[in-house]
Amino acid sequence: MPVALDLEIVRQIVGQEFDHATHGPVTAEELIAFARALGETRPEYTEPGPDLIGHPTYCVRYKGRKFYPENLPKVVNVRTGFDAGKDLELGVPVRPGDMIDVRATLHDVYEKTGRSGSMYFVVIRFTMTNQRGEILAVIDNRFMHR
Amino acid sequence: MSPRLRFDDVQEGDDLPQQEFVLSKTQVREYARAGGLWTPRFTDDEGARQEGLPGMITPGNMSLGLLATFLESWAGVGSLRRLGTTFRGLVLPDRTVRLRGTVTQKEGARRTVEVDVWLESDEGERGVIGTATVALS
């Protein structure tokens, strides 16, 4: 049964930051394990030392504490959603000792109609910075709801 | 830092050297552990079936990561600027996957290229598609 969502109401809360969390400090072991799990062997991603940096997608492992804004209509059920994709803009690399500051914003909500009916897409933007205020990554995560 | 591919050595329409391998359940579990995704759908066939899945699946984040590694294997460490992906279907482990890509556009002022990338099954079905911006030297 498709969800009925009033997009005009939802659009009023688009752009609002709804979560803020800080993770870390990141360890060299965590960066290396992540890179190796992706088949990486290059020293920049896998050898401890001053030149070690995080794999470019390392930041996707971090989230906030809330999945969706509390004022998003309840017809959008987190449990019925599918991860439909991610857009990743990269800043400076993650390094051992970094703290990861994550701010989550409801970036967009839109509807598409396919062969199986209407689908809603909820886009959450995660802006991640380090302890120096440098952007590590901006990640738009699209979730699909039928 | 590993050497980076030269902008002048790349042309629009170039295909990236494809990578083909069996994505094992062991590797998916290693990623789930390292990526903070230790849940049955990514680690355990029976647990995944109880969620209505055909068996354990590959996290979308892992597909994103594999494509990032694929792009930087071609262009060099630190070359990736942007990667956008759409997860179109389930990527099941213990099967052959292919990572492929094509250069679609060169941007001379920034010395960057746009690349279409995708992850496909042994049958050629594209489970993940995307576009990337890569900086060259």
C-alpha cells in the first residue's frame, strides 16, 4: 500500500538540521581495516605512519543518532525504506586522531511514479567536518519509500 | 603518494580497465565489521532470509567503496573528488562482479574528468550505477 505523504507540509521542514553528533577519535587501525575490507593494498590507505589517510568513502560509516527528523510525517516509516543511493563530495582526507563532526539535514523529499506506482525519496544530507573545521565530506543519502 | 594519471593521457570515450572478481561473503562480513554495519542482512544468510531477502547482501556503502577504489586504481590515490551512485538492485556475495567505467567528459580548466561507472553481475546486470569527478595531474 503506497504511503500518502503531503509533500507541501514536508517541504516546510526541508533544509532544517535535525541532528548533530561527534565521533572519534579515529584510529589508524580503523582506517586500515576499512580500506583492506575494500581490497585496498596501497600504502597511503593501509600502512601505519604519518602518511596514512582514510579511504575516500570512510566517512559513510558515520551517522547521527536520529535516522529522520522527528517532525517528518510518520507515514514515512524508516523500516519500509530502501537505501537508494549516495552522492559523495570529498573534502580533505580523514587522518588518525581526527574527530568526526556530523550534522544531518533534511535536504529534499520528492515523488516519482514508476511501473509499480508512486515512490517517495527522502534525501538526508550529512555534512562531516574534522576538529579543525575542515570539510571531510558531504554525503547525500537517498532513501526510497513505497 | 602514488603517481596520478595524466590529464593529457585521457580521452573522452576511454574505457577504464575493468576489474572482475568474486566478492566473497568473508569480504562482505569484513566490510560490515569495519564499516559499522554488523547486521544480519549483511552477515548471515538465515538472518537475511528472515528479513525477506534471498540471503545476505552486499551493503550499498560497500559497492560505493568498491567503485571508489576502482576509480583510484585507475587515476591514483587522492584523485577522487565526487562519486554519486544509485543502488538499483541487490548485489549478492559469492558471485562474480565486474567494475567498469567510461570517461564521458574532460574539463581542461580544472584538469578533471567525468566518468560513468557501474558495478555489474556476471550476467551484465548493473546493480549499481554512478558518475564520478576525478582530478588528474
